[in-house]
Amino acid sequence: MKYEILARKWRPQSFSEIVGQKYIVRALKNSISSLRIHQSWIFYGSRGTGKTSLARILTKSLNCKFIKTGNPCKICSSCMEIQKGNFIDLIEIDAASRTRIEDIKEILENMQYSPSKGIYKVYLIDEVHMLSNHSFNALLKILEEPPKHVKFILATTIIKKVPDTIISRCLCFNLKKINKKEIYQHLKKVLRHEKIEYEKNGLKIISDKAEGSIRDALSIVEQTISMGNEKIFTADVLNIFGMLKKKNIISIIKNIFLKKTEKLFQCIKKIDSLNVDWEELLNEMIILVHHIAIIKNFNNSKKNFMHMNTENQKKIEEISNYCHIDKIQLYYKILIIGKKELKLAPNPKIGIEMIFFRLLDLN
């Protein structure tokens, strides 16, 4: 049986399946239901937020034979063909590989013909910011007065590279990075359906490290499933990112605060043998120092991270008593500057040791 990757298998097929972006979904559904249909749209945002998925669902809605409340039916011939990727009236253009003026002229030549099967002929131009200046000028002429049977959907990760003249002729939708809690809930749903066992902490770390991208999260999940032989273990997730367990990072912070130099450098020696990502270690330390600052400023023990258990939370609260808030600000500053300078060190271990010396000098 042919295997289908999770990111493709779980690609949304209707507006109701889109994760996050609820305001954009509402606007698109309302415009379809009220028949206030624009001639062109532009979706922009970072990777894995649903730009292409939304574009295809919008195409389904525009051409669906049994459209209800703005949502495509998913069962008519148009919906099925779009889902399979063989709908003749959806012309997908990868602007990254087709930047020449000739490619846009080809659109001009074919645009005059009516749709073969659908209601509208839809041109989906992905990574539109990659088009040349001449191509943008030609596209501008098309967008000014396209035929009534033609619709344009543009998608880009870098909206600043798209000329204002193009943007002004489109309805613009900014797709935000997806909240890590929404990613976590979506991953739980996927894994339940796929009958994959998982550890919650591991899944929460993946949700955090996906940086707002559903596609990235599913790719990491797939990698972790392979490592764990059809299971997701927190230890495997930590290995993928070169991360230490939270308790080990807490121990480093505690040794710094209490000026236990010998224990601290024993930790460094141990870390060096674990193939840990040193920059990731600094990131985690910065996050913990920020957490301590919140406790010191607001005295709020309920303020918690998504992937920190109660035991570690208590340890952090205890450590917060060892240092004044002014010094915590200096720790944070040293770690931030150290992260920037880490790449200049002869090797990461030396860089980390010098950062730790600076931190110890504050005590």
C-alpha cells in the first residue's frame, strides 16, 4: 500500500478543517454566501500557515455545484477533481520557477477562453513575490480588468516584495502563525486517528518548536514516529532538537545563581558528550530566566509553560528566591548577547564557558 505523508493526508479540504485563521475563514465564507465575490485575492504569511490550502478551498467554493453556507460540498465533480489535483480550470503557477514575462503572456493568451468544466477559471500563483518586474507589470494589466469568468489567487511568504500596485487590486489576507495550543490539539486529533501512541510532553515540545507552522509540526511528528517505531517519545523529540531535559537546564540555572562553579562545569562536560545544540541550550536558559522574572515581578506561580511539569515549576519558584530582580535582568542581557556572539567563538563549548564565566561574575 502506497504511504501518504501526514502533511498531505491531513491537508484541509474545506474551510471548517482549517486550523486557526478563523477571521479569514469567516470573511471568505461570508463573501461566497452573499455572492460578493472579488476578482482577486492575495494570501500572505509564513510557511505552513495554510496559504495554498485556503487558495484551493476557495477555488472549490467558487466552483462547487452544491455550495452551502460558503463551504464546498467535497462530493461534486469539481470538488473531487480539485482535491485530486486534476481540475482543468484551476491553473497553478509556481512563480519561483516561472518568473519570465513569457509565462504571464501565456496566461493572457489563454484567459479569454471560458472555463471548460467549472464556473470560474482560477489562476493560483504561488510565491508571487518571485516574479520579475516585467512579469509584475504584465500581471498588473490582467488584474485591472480580468474577464468575469477569471479569478486570481496569489500567495506569498514575503508580501514586501510584491508591488503596491498589485496589492491594491487584491483582497489581502494576512495569515498569522498558528497558536501552539491549536497545533497541539490538531496533532492530538491526527495521532488519535492514526492510532499512534504519544507522550504529552513530547507533543507539546513539537507544538512549540513548529513555530506556528502546521506543516512543520506534522513533519517533525513523522520523523519522531519513525525514531520511536510508531510511538512518540519525549526523549526522541529532545534528540531531534538537540535539547536537554528541563530538569537539567534548571540545574544549570541553579548552579549559576548559587555560584557552584565546579558543579556547573561538570554539567558542561556532561552536556558536551550528549551532542546537544548549544544555541538551543541558551534559548532554553533565556526562557527560564524570563519565567523567573515573571515570578519575581508578579508573584504568580500559576504562570506556566506548556511543557513544564509541576515538579519543575516548583524548582523554578524556589530558584527565584535566590536572586534579586535587577540581577535577573542582567542574566537575561548576558545570555542574549552571548547567543549573538556564540558563532564567533572558536567552538560552541568555549563560547558557552565564557558566557557562564560572565554570569558567575555577577554574584
